[in-house]
Amino acid sequence: MATYGTVTSAPDFNAAVDAAALHSAMYPKGAHGGTDERTITGIIGFRSNAQLQELKEKYKSVYGKGLDEDLRSHLIGALQNLVLALLDTKAMYDASCFRKAMKGLGTDEDVLIEILCTRTNQEIQDISEAFKFTFGRDLEKDATDDMRGQGSREEGSGVDQERAVREAKELYDAGEGRLGTDEAKFTEIIGTRSFAQLRATFEEYNKIAHRDIISSIEREMSGDLKQAFKTIAQCVGSSHTYFAKRLHQKLKRGLVTHDEAVIRIIVRSHFENDLSQIKEKFLELYHKPLIKVIEGVTSGEYRKLLMAVVGPN
């Protein structure tokens, strides 16, 4: 299976050597020593996730303390968030993002939609298990009403063309073709059909409605349900385009850089091994390499580590 990741396994990896170097970077000898962020980013940014999991185990066995715990106490801000994200497994990172989005006053629906509407059934199952293991809570119970039921999507690459024609008409009749909107019908089709099947259905929908499904969702829906269906429809078209646009939105010069969102998208893409494809789409859409945009709106070791993960075009 082809992969398009940017961080590969270090050929000379030695967990014991890395653990010692990281410990020295956080606990230097001498009264005037501070945290050596350069050493930390030089290791974390150039190891595969499998190697980082081995490194965490070695660090714990040698020093009796979790590596993530030590790093959390020695780093701050965006650099801390990025380092800790890279140390997680894919499921653990998504579970942590999910929990953070639901804590405190209000819920960050944008994060929940991004995660639940772009992951496979198996990935959502893995997130649920990681969520239960780490936080002792049930993901399904904690999810908001509009987000419940994710993880039951049909999968596979097969397409039933007759079904696509039939369900395109049903979507039209449930929205543009009537007064009011039958949201249950939209949920039944958009919320459960495979992306391959939806791609065919949306093509047929264009012929009937004379507009694309995203335009109709904009016209017929509101709130979190509208955002969830738009996200699914955009990813059916191209998940790489969806995430490239999300990155561009969060990295616009002149706005406050949305570090958490940038980290979430890049780390997710790093885990999924499709970051190179997202970079290609970003360059195609905005005529500038992603790494150059990042270089212009970030600074310090955070910039260096983020650029190491993204890699050159």
C-alpha cells in the first residue's frame, strides 16, 4: 500500500540514547541550565510514531516518569501542544482532541465535526476505546445529539448506480423540491452511505437540482447539522482539498494563527500518511508551498518542529 507521509523511521534509532538525550535536555547539569528545546525538537521531529512509542516506554523504564509528563512541565504553548500531539498514537490524539473540545464552558462543535465526519468506522471505534481507557467516559454518551451515530457508515469502493439515481432524487425531494427540509432523509443518506456511493449520488444530484449538494446544504440546513453535512460532502469530493483549505484558513497572514487547529490537521495528516498529498493540493490551490506559509506565521522551535513534520514540497 502506497503512503504519502513526511516523517520516516530514523535508520539509526536507539531508544536508550534518545531517552538519555531528552532527559538531559530537560534536566541539565549546572545551576544556570534551562530546557534545551532544540534537542527536544531535533529528536521528536525526526522519529516515526512507532519509534516514539518505543522511546516513551524506554524513558519510563529508565527514569520512572512518563516522557509526556516531563515534557508537559518543561515546555509551554504551541510547542508543548505539538510535541505532546506527536507523542500520542493516532487514536489517543483524536480522543484527547475530542475530550478537550467538550470540556469547560460550551462545546467546540467544529472540532467534533472535523474528527467524526472524516474518520472511518474503525478509527471511530479506536477513538472510543482510547477515550474510555484514558478518561473513563463513554464517547457516545458525551457526544452531542447531532454527532451521535457516527461510526456506522457503509464502507467499500463499490457503487450501485441505480441506488445513486434513486437517492439523489430522494435528497432533492427532501430539500430543494419541497417546502421545508426533511433532515432525517439527509441524515439517512449522507450520514450512512460510503464515500464512493455518495460521490455517485452527488453527481446525479447535480443533474436533478442544477446545483451541487453543498449549495443545497447551505440553503436547506442550519447549525451543526449543516456544518457536518458540508464537511462530509467536501471530503467526498476530496479530503485532501478539504484539509488544504482548512489549513489555509487557519494560517492566513494578518489573523491570529490558530495553532491548535493547525497542529490537529497536520498531526492527523501525519498519522494518516497523506500529508504529502495535502501539500500538493495546497500548492495547487494557493500557489505557495505550505512550508513557506508556516515559516511566515510561526516562530522559534515551534516553527522548526512544525516545518520538520511538514517537510519540503
